[in-house]
Amino acid sequence: MSAVLQLDTVTRIHGEGETEVHALKSVTFAAHDGELVAVMGPSGSGKSTLLTLAGGLDAPTSGTVSVEGTDLATLGQKGRARMRRTSIGYVFQDFNLIPALTAAENVALPLELDGVGTRQARALARVALGEVGIAELADRFPDNMSGGQQQRVAIARAVVGERRLILADEPTGALDTETGEEILRLLRSRCDAGAAGVLVTHEARHAAWADRVVFLRDGVIVDETGADRVEALVDSGATR
Amino acid sequence: MSVRQALLALLEEGPMYGYQLRSEFERRTGATWPLNVGQVYTTLTRLERDGLVTESGADGEGHVIYEVTEAGRDEVATWFTTPVARTTPPRDELAIKLALAVTVPGVDVGTVIQQQRSATISALQDYTRLKRDRRDTTPGDLAWTLVLDSLIFNAEAEVRWLDHCEARLRRAALESPAAPLTTSADAEERTAR
């Protein structure tokens, strides 16, 4: 089991001087292949900062963020963009699908941006849509789908290709209890199939789908449940 | 717990002996509230005394079989049509513990809250794991899944309440520095200043 995502003593400071905000303070965190980790904490605790750093959308003030063994800081702007397209999948609360594209086109987009031919990208997109149980909706536009269906498309887009890291930010926030549960079941099964997942949520019932639950307070990891793996304990040791 | 009404309700399905009643009860509730056979027979004896069940003979192995009476059916109907009373809340150890933790001097309330949150989420993880692998093929399966959901929703409510307590106490601490809550992060900040 290896760490797909590794944050090593990561600090992120926004602003300077008087208005300085320490969003994360020396956080060490890992998500391994086959593992779903939930991050919980009140707003302002640093959950979203952790996720944006993990996705290479922001850079730490100090410390390192590695995805599949590559320190994101060693990659240029282009390299990071490529990493985001090929290794990292995002799932957002509000789905973030492009309304003018069909489900299959939305899912194929990251592949096409990465230079995969249109025909092959669409074929892979259909496979991914089948895996999330909505193959028959491939030619529908987001406006003609329910929230749960749109989130399934978003998950298909997050896992299409060989992406090993799924970052989900309150993915069930806009869905009813039962649909939300289906989405978690799906996320869970992607991790059981070998991906590493990070699920940011403030709902305990959703966090409970994870193997480990990490608690953030004021930018610090204060506690962790389910850390029965020795490696996981060692990884988090520095922040305890 | 209403073992009495639950057993009566099970007998509505047909006559049964004590051991059968126990296993039927546990099949529907996933053995969340285990019954011992002694408790089942004591309850049956009282139900018989009150005229709600009668003995209807024995099976080949000598088990005494019980059936529900007309009065018993009425009691079951009343049970199902009457809401569970919420007027006297059951004694809640956690609420009592927290009420004392915020008032008794020298208690680190932040740690009390976090330890409980961690423990409750661990329990939630266990329930969720059980639920993940379930396929509801019979009404009995569905009944147990719903009981499991009840445990999940209750644990979730507890965590939400703990989150609320923490937020509320932190606000109080900001408004008056003598307030009780200190989290490790607060302590760190204070020493830094």
C-alpha cells in the first residue's frame, strides 16, 4: 500500500502581517491506494485549503505536497495542469458540469484536453458512465438530469482514464439522504477498486463511509478515527 | 423497552413458543437489543396473567405455544396507533456529563467533546460498514436495515450536538475569557501571543 497523496508538514498562510491567516499549520496527511479518508471540521478549520493544496490548485507556504510520489512544487504550471488532468479527479458539491455539453462530452473533456482523440475519449467516457450506472444518460444534457444523476456524471468525470486520486468537496451537500448515500457508495467502490479518496464533509453520517476520519481544528489535525493501519499512524504521528 | 408489546405484535403473525419469539424479535432488530429467553418467558407469563395471550398447547418437543387473545390484539393496535411518549426524556449520560464538565472546575471540555465525537464516529463507521454489505431481500432484512438507520441517525445527531456545543462554548470563551472551554489549539494560540 503506497501513499497516492502525501502532505508533509504543510503550512499555508494567507495574507501578511496584521491580516495573516494560518489556514494550515504543519499538517502531515496521507491517502493511500484503496483508502477513503474523510476530513471533518467546522468552517474555517482548513478543510478546503487541504483539498485545494492536494489538487495542486494552490501551493503551500512551506512543506511538500506529493501525488503518486511526485512533489507538485517540482512541476511547472503546465506539469501541474497535466497532473490535474491525468491523476486527480474532483467532485464538487454543485457538480460543476458544463451545461452546453452532454454527459459523455463532459466526462470526455479532461481526456480530450490531454490529447486523447475525440472518438477514443468518448468511448472511455461511456465506459465510465456505465461504471457509475448511468450509461443510458450519455447523450443527455445536465439540465435534463436530477441532482443525483449529475453527481454521477461528475464522479465518472473524476475517475475517467487512469486517475488514482479522487478529491471530493461536500459531494452530497445538495442531495437528499438516499441519493447522497448512493453517491458515497459509488465513491467507496472506486476506492475499493484501488483509487485513493479524500472526502471533505461536515456530516458525520457521510464521513462514516471512510476508512479513516481526520479532524481539523484551526488548521491543525487534532484527532483521527479508524487509524488501524500502522502506516497511517506513522503518517499522522507528526501532527498529533 | 416495550418487550411486552413487541412480543404481542409478533404473536399476531401466528402462535409461537418462547425461543421462536426471541429469534423473530432479533431477526428484525439485528440483535441490537438482545433478549434472553428467561426475559421472554417472564414476559409471556405476565401477558397470560393479564389475559393478553393464552397457551395453545405444545409442539412435539414439549415447547409451550402461545397465541394472542382478542384483548392482546387490541393492545397491539393501541401500541401502533399511539406515539412513543417524548415527555420524559430517557436519562442521557452524555448530556449530563457535558453539563457537569462545563461547570465543574478544571475539566478540559474540549477534550471531553473531541473524545466523544471520535468514539461516536467510530461507532458510525461500524454501523455504516454493516449497512454497506446489506441486501434487503426479505421484510425482516429491511426491518433490520431500518433499525440500523435509526442507530446511524441517532449517532449523527449526537455528533451534530457535540459540534454545536463546541462552537457555542468557543463563542462563550471569546466573549468572556473565564469561560470553560480550552482546546489544544486555543492553548497553543494563547501561548503564542
